[in-house]
Amino acid sequence: MEGQTRKTSAELPQSVLFCCDHNAVRSPMAEGIMKKFYGTDCYIQSAGVRNDMEIDGFAISVCAEIGVALERHRSRSFEEMVQWGDDLTSFDLIVALTPASHRMALELTRVVHLEIEYWPILDPTGLGEGREERLASYRKTRDMIAERLQARFGPPRNPS
């Protein structure tokens, strides 16, 4: 058991950036869930290829169900991150959740050695016919993210 704890600690980088297309659904969900699971053990941010949407209301709802508050999230793009003083090369790990964000992360970091992972996560937008079906799609995305986080970084340290 003690060996597993040390292994998990070693696997948790000091800083992680999650990215997707708009920073409105998947990357904010991943940022919020990781903060809930691992607390202040890691610096966690998110960004999008573009900042042309606000945080999605369904994402807010399904994350609230597991105690993750997203209503105060402000969407931002890679470009805005740099303008606001965040250097992409200062992150230990970038996790791209969409093909476009994966390409952008690779392009923006092409001259530095940086760990970039691609996690293909379901885009729940536009799926489902009514509110309940749409919420079910967003829950599936939320749960996919939570499962990938635990597979990559170990069990939550702050499971409450």
C-alpha cells in the first residue's frame, strides 16, 4: 500500500493544463474535477483553442452533482493565457481533450520538451433530445474525465 501511495505521488505533476476547443465544456470540467480530486497538490488550469463561448450550463449542472463548482469559470484561449502571463512551457503536462487542441498544444510547444497527452473525450454538446437526455450525455463526459484522471493520477486524495 505504501508503495502505491509513493507511486501516485510521483505520477502527479506539479502543474497541468487541460485544453479543448472553446474552454466551455470538457477542459473546465477536467480542471474542476482534478482540483476536487487532488486539491492543491498540483497547479491546474484550462484553456481553449478559441474563447468564443461562455461556460456551458449543462457542464455546470452535472459537475455540481459531484460537488464541483464551475459557475465562476471564465473561458480563455491559449492566446489569452500568454497575454495574461501564463507561459505554456511552465506546465509539466498538457492534456488535450480534442484533436484541434492537441494540434495547437503541439504547435505552441514545438521548440520545448513538454509532455502532451491526448485524451479523446466525448463532446456532449448537441447530443440528446430533451433536457434529461442532454444531461445524461454531459454526465457521460464528466464520468469519462473522472475515470481518466484516476487512471492517470491514482485515487482521489480529496474524495469528499
